[in-house]
Amino acid sequence: MRLDRIELVRCQLCGRAGGDSPALDGLMWSCPECGFVWTARQAPPPEELYDEDYFATGGYDDYFRAQPRRFEAARRLRWLLSVVRPTVLLEAGCAGGYFLEAAHRAGLTASGIEISEAASRFARDHLHMPVRTGHFETIAPTLTADTICAFHVLEHVEDPRAFLHTAHTTLTPGGWLALEVPNIASAAARRLGTAWPGLQPRYHRWHFTPTTLTQLLHQSGFDVIRQDTVFSRFYWRPAARLRHARDLLIADVAASGSPRVTHPQLGDLLRIIARRDDRSMS
Ligand SMILES: [Zn+2]
């Protein structure tokens, strides 16, 4: 029993075992060695979690609404293209397919892998995007890509190391990996504690900071080329931004000391563009 318990609290990032460091009312574990944070309770398998309800309820009610998704997709693509010129792009966890649609419209060859049957069907039937249904770790190795994108995926997967290993082996030498995840080192996460919307303990197993995600990427054979954070309002269309301004803008501006929507560390969402490092790999 004791051994099981020690195994249970082994840090996935630095390997430290046996430390008890519950955080955020016991919802999370926080490694006292490296600061990595993860959800204490074991989640159900992804097949059970990401059913139609996931995309229809619990804050995802607008998941398939075109306007906000297209706005978000356009911003993500602009960010990606500011660093990378993709030839063959693969998106892990492409949900309803709006980012793929934006990529296609920009003339890129792009396809997706999505675990949710409902979301991948929407992407195929309504947006006519090439999307395979299933696990990225199973399907991606049968494909090849010079750019892999995963927006709000890594915090959901059962094993982030296995996910990054798959990305590494699927990419061509020197290929690019673009990630976006909630930032638990954000001003809002610190301010709101268990009320922080990025926490979502039912769905989010892993919580990254600029430091811990960079460390995990290095361990997985990637060089970080670009890293910043954006505040949630970055993805809101101007009308929504105005509606929420009083709630968040004032607190975020006070925390970051600036009205900018990007910040090196304090924004709600952490963005990283990394490159497959072939020097350290055999
Ligand atoms: Zn650790």
C-alpha cells in the first residue's frame, strides 16, 4: 500500500517520488522540487470524457459556433506563420476543424486527428476537412509532417511524454511543434485559485508554466524557439472583449502593468513554438 502511494505521487517532470504537496484545496499536486502541477484525481479514459456532451455543455456550448472559432483560428494561424512556413501540417486534437479550415484557406496542406467522434464528424461533414478519428499516439506515426500543432491538447492527454515522443518521431528532421495550453503561472490563476477557468480538474490532468513546459520539451528532444503568453481576451472578438472588460481587463492590466494582450509569463494561455532538435537524438 505504501509503495503504491509513493508511486502515485511521483512527479512526471523531474521524477521526484514520495513527496506530499497538495495544492489548491487538494485538487492538485504540486512538486516541491520542480514546481510541476497536476490533477490529484485520476480521470476517466478519454473515450468516456470526450463525448458529445463535452462539446455541448460545460462552457463548450459555443464549440461549433463559427464566428468565435474562426476568429480564434485566424489569430493562431497568424502567430504560427510569423515563425514557421509549414509544408505539411498535422493538427492533434483539431476539435471541430476551424484551425484546419483557416490553414487550408491560407493554401497549406493540413489534416487533423481528433479523439471525439462528434467533433471529427463535424469537421469532415460541415467544414470538409481531412480529419481522422482516434488517438494521436496511434495514428500520427503512420503519417509524416513538418509542422504539428496542438492547441489545448497537452493538458488533456494521459501521458504528455508519450504525446511529445509521438510528435518528435512523426516530424521530419528540424520539424516544428506549436503548442498552446493554460498557464497556471498566470496572473489570473494566482488571483482566482480554484475558481480559475483554466483549472478544469475533470478534464485537465497537467498544468504547465513557461518553465515546466520548456523543461518537458527539452527532455523530449525539442528546442524552444518562441514562447509567450496571451490573456484570455486575446481570443475574444471585440464585442465580447467589451462585455468582459470590467471583469478581467482591469485585474490583468494591474497584474501585468500593461494593457498589452501578450506577456512573457502572466497571460492565461501559454504558447510555445519548438523545433525538433536532431543533434541530441540518435
Ligand atoms: Zn517535479
